[in-house]
Amino acid sequence: MLNELTKWIKEVQDHIDEKNIDHPFPVEIKISEGRKYYKIIRNYCNQDSVFCFVDKTTGDILKANSWKSPARGIRGNIITSPNCYCEYGI
């Protein structure tokens, strides 16, 4: 699952870079591993926000409810529906 996640993160980062090509501050996407989920973090101007959560076993993408937990409801999957994001999140 980590290989698929790494590929998906690269696609997200490329999409963000393409949308923000003229922007003076870069946006960086990072991964933080938790017990059940990968937390995908969007760093902009040295401030972190949760981009989304990804289930470690299924690859399901979940919107953030808070810094520590995902919201209910699956928004997509990194394998079957990888393009369910925008430059701001899920």
C-alpha cells in the first residue's frame, strides 16, 4: 500500500505544483503514519494543515474531521479513484 500511496502523493504534488506555478511560496505534501491511517499534510508558508487521511489497509481517502481524526464517509480510493482531490484538499 505504501508504494501506491507514494505514487498518489507524487501525483497530488505535481497537480499542486502545476496549479501554483506562478505562486511565490511552494506547497509541500508530507506523509505522517498513524496506527490506522496515513495523515497527508499540506505545508504552506511553514503552516501545516491536514490534506486528507488514507486508510492503511484499503487505500480509502477520507476528509479530515480534525488534526487527529478523519470524517466519516469515503471520498475516494488511491487505487480505484485517484483523482478525487484539488490543490486545497479532498
